[in-house]
Amino acid sequence: MAAVFAAGVGAGAINSVVGSGTLITFPVLLATGLSPVTATVSNALGLIPGSVSGAIGYRKELSGQRRRVLRLGAGALLGGLAGATLLLALPEDAFETIVPVLVGLAVVLVALQPQIGRWVQRRRERTGVPPRRDGGPLLFTGLTLASVYGGYFTAAQGIIYLSLMGMLLDESLQRLNAVKNVLSAVVNTVAALFFLFAADFDWTAVGLLATGSALGGYAGAKVGRRFSPLALRILVVTVGTVALVQLLLR
């Protein structure tokens, strides 16, 4: 119980700043004897308070992004529901082949975001096409597909969100991180509500994760908001690389 609670605190903090908190909680839940599916669904429900508290901690950075959050949140809701359905319908190894590829690509995109941003800016100046505040259909489609993955497993979904938004939105990484926290909360919530009617939970684990992640999420947001763009990008790439290695070794 102490290990699960501590994992919840750590996952809540990491999710609010970067993402990939599931890579802390999932192995701990498996070590307690839970099956992979029970661990996944219990994890999804238990980390909702952490996602919500992280979003609250970033509420200042959410200012002026209401329309963007609503539009992208609709895609996150649809994608999260589809991913939750796939978790119960497909064999466990169905997504494991593509997951490391997605995480690795996301890490590279985050690392190269400044260069990509400059390239996109130069291209806009040449064509005279102003940037779209919502990222256009490409971002909506990409985030919806990322949310399908998030509803299925959630590990590193935040890093994928940040990489996509970083390429297609002209915003600071901190403001994008605030949107990422809201989208993660939407995906976790819709997936957990679906699981309530279709899967078995370990309620002790859910309670411990919920309490720990709520504390960790708010604390992580308080610390993460002080990071410089470079420090935050380094943290994202570091955590993403660790996530990739862990996924490859599973």
C-alpha cells in the first residue's frame, strides 16, 4: 500500500510536468499481483485526480485558451473512448509493437521543437499564411489518434501531445503543457467511466493512487511552472527516453 501511494504521488507530479507517470505506477501495480488489464483500468481511474489537480495548478497558463481546449478536448474524449474499447477488445500485445515507435518519435519531435518552430515560421513568412490558433485539422486528427493510445495505455501520451502541439501551435511550452494536462484528464476520465461498466477494478489501489496523484499533481504543477523552456524540454526528453527504454525492455 505504501509503494502504491508513493507511486501515485510520483506519477501525479511527473504527469503534470511532462507525462509518463503510468511508467511508475503500472510496474508497481503489477508487482502487487494485479493482472495487466486490472492494473491498467485501476491506474486510469486512480490517476484522474492527479490530472485534474495538475490542470488546476496550471490554470494561469490556460488563460485565453478556452476555445482551443474545448475543440481539442472533443477529440480527446472520442479518442479516449475508442482506446478504452480497444483495451478490452484486442490482445495485450496488439499496441505494444507501435507504442515504442510513437514514444520515440515524440521524444525526437520535442527535442527538435525549436528548429522545427523556426522552419515553420520561415515557411509562414514565405507563404504569407498566418498560423491557426487551433492548429487546424492536422492537430485535431493527431491529438485524437494520440488519445486513442492514451485510452489504451496512457504511458507517455503527454509527451506525444506536447510534440504535436509544439509543431503546430505558436505557443510557449508552458502554455502547451497546461492544455496537455486538461486533455490527459479528459482521456483518463472517459476511459475510466467506460471501464466502470466493463472491467474489474482493484479499489484499494484506486484509492491509494487517487490520493497520491492528487497531491503529486498539484505539487508538480507548482514546481513545473517555474522551469525555463529549455529546462522543461530537457526534462521531457529525459523522461521520454527513460519511458522508451522501459517499453523496449518490457
